Amino acid sequence: FYWLIPTAPPWYAAPESTAAKGVAVRRMMVEYGEHFWRDRWDPLYSVLGGNPLAAMPSLHFATSLMAALLLAEVGPIAGALGFAYTATLGFALVYLGEHYLVDLLAGAALTTAVRRIGPHAAPLAERIAGGLGRLEAIAHEGGGTGGA
């Protein structure tokens, strides 16, 4: 699986790749982030957790696409803004070397799967939530002291 689908972002994988030998791949996000945000970059990047290894699929792109789909249900203008943001984000993620295009496509597939499966999974999720709620009530009845 890992040989077929890249799971490390381009800036991380390039030094290890035989295909990229002699090709300079820079981490644009860090270079320009430091330049743009100046003294605020380190606190901002550390609070956001950075991105030492990009996810496969791109959850950042997947959640943005889900937001765009939900905004489209609100109305055409909201949907257009959501999809414009998602497209801009997708371009930036690939251009800045944070993700491969395949990461974004996999994120879009994940979003599509969740949207299709969600309504069918809702009854099961409600039963699980109800069971956990009953378990929590039992734990609270015991006083939370670990038994008596």
C-alpha cells in the first residue's frame, strides 16, 4: 500500500526519493509562513500543531469539501463561496508541497463516502449513543468513587 500511494508530503519525501534526485523541493508553507507572520509564526504554528507528516487522505481538504457541500444546501451563494474556498485550499495544499493531488482525491472520496453512508449509519450511532448514556448514568449512580 505505501509503495503505491505516497503518504509523506512532497517536501518530506523528496530527499528520500530516487525520482526526485536533483530536484529542489522546498517547504513553502514554513518559508512563507515565517516571512508573513514574523514573530507570531512560532506560537501560531505550534498552537495549530504544524504538519510534520501530512495525512493520507487529506482531512483538511475533506472537511473543507464537506463544509462546501453543506453550504451549497444553504444556498447557491454560500455554496459558491464554499467551493471557491475548497478549490483555493486544494491548489494551495498541492502548490505549497503539503499534499499530493492523490491525497486530495482520497479526501474527496472520503467525504463522498461519509455523505452517502451517514444517513444509513445514523440509527446505529443513535443506539450506541443511547447505550453510552445509560452506562454513564450507571457510573454516576455509583458516585464515581470506584465502588463501595
